[in-house]
Amino acid sequence: MLDLLRKTASEDGAEDSGKFVSMSSQLSVLLPKSGGVPCCHWFTGTPYPSRSIFKPFIFCDGAAIGDKTTSQKSSECAAVAGKLADCRPALHVAHKEFVARLEKQDSKSQMTLQQLHELESNCLQDVEDIMRNFDVTASSRVSSIFHHITDLEMNFY
């Protein structure tokens, strides 16, 4: 399901050519199959979905995205030593460095991408199981799942 949303090779060089580069891709499951089951969105949080993974965000009590996918406030992006501070989210910065290594055909980075897609596949199965058996106690287990998977992805980078 998630592989269908990945960009093709046309995404390569989009940032350098002046074309619009998305900040993230998403897939939303908005109609729960049974009552009491929250909606789930899957976000990459990165501009290149073919080189990232989709991470789940489940709309439940206490749901949080963490701080790795949010930009700094404009007041925090004030000039530093005559240059603008990098206000991109931490995930974007790490992802861009990872993409640069991938483009150099780095074998370790290629293996890392495979491992990331395996992580995504395992996460998809786990979330499907959780959603299939969702009850009130599940909210505490999944409220920070997006943040947790983002941290895991960044550790791979």
C-alpha cells in the first residue's frame, strides 16, 4: 500500500532545478472499520518518499509528533554570524545528508534504505494489529508512535 505513494526517478534533482519540492507525503485512513478505532495517517516527514519511510500518526488521546519534524519558530531563525540559521526540521536535515550519500551510490546507504523499508513494513503490520484490536489502553501505547519511528529512522541515517 505505501509503496504506491513513492515518487519515481523524476523526483531526483527537483530541489536543485527550482521545481517545487514537497515537505512530506501522506496516506490517510480516515474511516475506521469499527467504532472506537481512531483514524491513522502515515507521513514521511521528508521531501523524497522513495528514500524515506512512512510513519504512523494515530489520532488518539495524548497523540504527539515530537520535535524532529517541526521547523523552528521564525524568531529562532534570526541571523547567526551574518547567516540565517537552518530552520528546517531535524528530520529534513538528516534526510538530505542521507540522500546525498545515496546519490553517491554508497553501498552502506543502499543497505540502510533496505533496512528502513523493512522497518516500515514491520511497523505497518504492527499498527494494523493494534488497530484491529484497538481498545482504550492502546492509546497510551501509540500516542507517541510517530515520534518514536522518526527517532528510529534518524538513527539509521
